[in-house]
Amino acid sequence: MRGTSNIPDEPFPRTGAQVETERLLGALAADMREYAIFALDTEGRVASWNSGAQLIKQYTSREIIGRHFSIFYPAELVESGYPEWELRQATANGFFIDRGWRLRKDGSAFWAHVVITAQRADDGRLDGFIKVTRDESEAYAQRERSDRRFTDLFQLAPAGIALLDRHDRILDANAALCDLLGYRPHGLRAPELMHADDPRTGLVPHAAPDDPGSEPVSHRRLSRSTGEPVFCEVRCAASVDYDGRRFWLAVFQDLTEQQRRTETLHFQATHDHPTGLLNRRGVHELLVPLLSTASDDVGVLFCDLDNFKRFNDSLGHDAGDELINLLAERLLTDLPSSCTPARLYGDEFLIICSDLTACGGLDTLITLVSDLLCAEIPLRNRLIGITASIGAATPPAAGTTADELIRTADAAMFAAKEQGHGRTAPPAPAGGLALEEDLRDALLHDGLRMHYQPILDRDGTILLAEALVRWPHPTQGLLAPGVILPVASQAKLLAELDRWVLRTALREASRWYRPHGPAPGVTVNLAGLRPDSAHFHSEVSSAIDDSGIDPGRVVLEVVETVLVDLPAQPRKMMRRLNDRGVRFAMDDFGTGYSSLARLKDLPTQLVKLDRRFVVGMESDPTDLGIVRAVIELARGMGRTCIAEGVETRVQRDLLNELGVDAQQGFLYSRPVPDAQFRELLASPESMTAD
């Protein structure tokens, strides 16, 4: 064997195990000149020394054996007890690995990679340590040069760049990003960068970076230090630092001006210039998806001002334009949030309602629109009185496409105009008075049917089911609430319809069974049987008692416009039902600021997000902001928040990120008959959208 272990006579006693260890170590390590390999006794004194150790550390074996290994450490580490701490770590864990500055005999420093391994006798007693050191100074210098080059590129890059850890903490940011967002380098915090209208909570992708399904490129809405939004394309790439820790490199491209131009062009293309209302193209963009996803409760009103030409001729076209603008502003301000006004041409307005039930039915909406258009309006120091003819249309009787629905409403408007000024023509689905008599007969002879739409909690469990009435009419087909409620309202049958729905829904729900866990609750919409009705408490209590259902499974939905103005006595009756376990839900929550202010005073336990905001939150920052605010407000007040009208996985994921408690919509299930709903309870996997 070549070389020598260079082990001289020992100046201190050694055990037999140490002698054997040193012999083997000397034989194995003699020629490993790139490594300093040496033994330490239990006190940390050098017990053996190979040629690599002499080359790296410059001590001969005679100079170093018997001396404490702390001689290789800078003074500040020795003073802190770091060498002894290393031995304690190796003793406790079996080994210790470190990188750091170490000293040669001449006092010069080198960058070392150190491994210390504890050696034990057969009986487990500590016998000493083996220490292996490698000089990585050149690699360290190369890394330093590489780091300097990266830092130069990082700071001089024209694009904003940030380094983030897996917890979304910003480790460093370049000058371009600080300038873009208006922060100092050490003032950047990833959560604060996210604009309130961006539903995602961080910049780091949730998917693993090496996951082929991950999306490292995203478009985000960030926030400047002033609160102003910044639209950016963010590209994230994962990397690993020298210690094996994963971090992300995020590159930000400012798309704010491009986004603004796009939004401006889209607004100009879809809105009427003088009034700011939707134009015909905007109407189609809104109505087409509504009809394809949730057409049961959609309604369209076609409105035409009477004698507007004569008004223009007498007061001038400027006055006519001013009147149109004032009416448009009134519609924008005073219509329910589920309604969107549009201007098609001249003096023609179109009202699109996405939720007739929330408006109290079609007749109620027609009355409201008529009042808004026909109420006197101040114009040029005088009050102007004007009338309007209104035609209405609802699917499917009036058509199933946007064009069919608009044409039908237009025809109804002309029919109303032929009857005289200020008339309305609701869409009587073939029958008029005969249909009202048919509804009375259906209520008397159990001719209606209940369908149920599941409401799922965050775990995908059916929490509740919303009861929705259907009318299998012998000639008109299966009619939905959007048709039934106007007929019931016209025939003064709303309260009687509510009683039938309440009793039928509670009776059927009392028979629901779930193999694993309690049966879900049932929610019932009330339009005619309102909390301020004379016999509200007794009617509800009687329906519960007769059905035998647990009152804790009963939820009564009341629209916010009714709840907000309730006097003290009806609220007292609601609390009495609360005491029995009955819960109340505020339907279409978020459609009026007054309901938000009085929510804490109302005996409601659930709030239901208006589906309009859910549909719009993907593209409308205002709708997204409302959704976020409603969820947070409901959570803060201890209310369960349910999102209605969930149609897409994007909506589902956004709502989950925002923390909504439960969801319902066509993504999970359409309303189904009682028997089919019971099948869903038995096999919910057939319904949940994964």
C-alpha cells in the first residue's frame, strides 16, 4: 500500500477501539488527498491525520494530533461554542453536516463542507468521531460570481421580478417591480400585492412546479401602494437553492394599459354611448348565457315611450335626449340588482331580469318598471309626465333564444300600445283567465309537483335542498316558477300556492333518508305567505306539526326587500319559530345596501348570494368584489352563506377560495323530482362536480 497514515506516538491514552478505528482510517484515507479525513476523541482532540488533511489544513500530523479541533474555526465561532455544539449534534443524531468558513495553519480561510460521524463501541458507548472536510473554496467563488451575475441581471432587468418561498413570502424584488407597484424593496408583502378584486390569495402556484398539469402563467390583478389596480401577466418558475430549499422566480409583465384599452373597447361595443346602458350587442352577450344555463326564472320587458316623437317635436331633440338620459339613470339606479336595463333604439328600452322570483314575480316587476318610466321627471325647470307601453316575455312559452324572446316581448309591447297609452301586456302563456282557473284547479286537486335542487357544503355533502314548484300543465307542458308566480299573483293565489308548496315540501322531506348521516334540510321560498301575514306563525307551525318533520331541518326563504322593512311584530313571530329550530334565509342577499345595514337585527341564519353576482364575478370586478364582501360579512356575523346559480367549475373554485359555506346550481344538479332526489341522497357521487 502506498503512503502512510502519518500517525505518530500519541501524547494521550487511547482505547483499543480507537486504535483499530485509526488503523482502518489510516489505511482507507491515506491517498484521499482531496479530503481531510481525521479522527477525534470524545473530547474533540485530533487522533489521526491523513495526507489530505495536511494538504488542506497545512498542519503535519505531529503538529496537530492531540490538539482540539476548534483550532480550525474562526475566533467568533470558537467563542460561541460552535465546535462543541457540532459534536453534540453528531452525538445525538449520529452525524452532522455543515458548510462554513474554516482556517488553515497560516490563518487563511477556506470554504469547507464538513461531515462529522459519531463512532460507538459494540456496547453503544461513544468512542469518538470521524471528521471529513472538503475544500470547496473554488466552487464557493464560482457560486459567488454566479450570484453576482444573477444579481446584476435581476436588478437591471426591465421586467418586474420577485423571488418567493413556498409560503408566498417575497424574499427579494428588483427595482422594476418596486417601481411598478410603488413599494420599497423591503416593503413588499405578497398578500398585500393582491388586489381586492383578485379572488386568488397568493402568487405561488398551488400545483407542484414539476406537475405537468400546473399553469405557471397567470393573469393577475395586483395593487399598487396607492390601491390602484395593476394588471400583470405573472410567470412563475420553480428552482432550488444551494441548500435544497425550493423557491419561485416570478416575472411580472405590466398589461394595465392593454387591459384598459380592451375593457374600453368592449364597453364601447356593448353599451349605448349617450346613456351607458347595454346596447343590442350587450343584450345578446347577457341574455344568451342566461337562457343557456338558468332560463326558468328569466324575463324580458320591452318598453316604448308613448308619443315620444311629439315630445321631440315640441321641446326639441336636445330635450328628448336629456329625457332619455334621465330615464336611463333612473332605471340604472332603482331597478333590482337582478335586472339590467338596455337601450335598443331611440325611445325603446329593454329590461332583462335574471331572477323573476327575487323580484316578486313578473307582474311585480312590470309594475315597478312602469312606475319608474311614468313617474314625473324634472326637466328644464318643469315636471314632465310621460307614459310607456310595456310588453313582457318569458321562456319557454315565448321562445328559447335571445332573438325569439326579444321579438315576443316587442310584439307584446305593440299589443299593449294598441290598447292605449301606458298599457302593459304580460306574457299570458296561452290561456289568460283560463290558465288562472287551471291553477286553482291544480291547487285543489294536487295538480302541482315539487322538484328539489341540492345545496352542497364545502365537503360536497348535501346540506339542504331548495323546494321549487312545477306545474305539469296538460297543454302548456311543464311550467316553472317564472310562469306560475305571475299567474298566481294575477289570480290572487300566491298565499294559497305558498301553503301548498310548504306543506308538500315538508311532507316529502320528512321521508328523506341518507344511509350515512342525518337527512338534509329543505328550504322553501315564500312569496305570498310572508312573515307579516296575519297567520304566518300558525300556518308554518301547523305545516311542521302535520308533516312530523324535525323543525331544525326547515329553512324558510324570504327575499330581502320583504325582510328589510318588517316591523317589530313579524320579527317577533320569526324569532318564535327560531326557538322551535326553524331557520330563515335572506334570499338574493347583497342586492341592497339597506339589508346589509340591518342584517344584525334580523332573525335570519342563512344568506343566499344572488346568482347574478355569481354569474358575473368571472368577468366583472364589481360583482367579484360584492361576492367577496357578502361572504366576509356573513362569516363575520355568524351566518351561513350559500351561493346560488353555480354553473361552472371556475365559479365553484372561486367561491371555494373566497370561503363560501355552500353552493347550489346546475353544475351539481338541476331541480329534480322527489324520487330522483332521494336517489341522489343514496348515491351523491352521481351528482358532485369533481
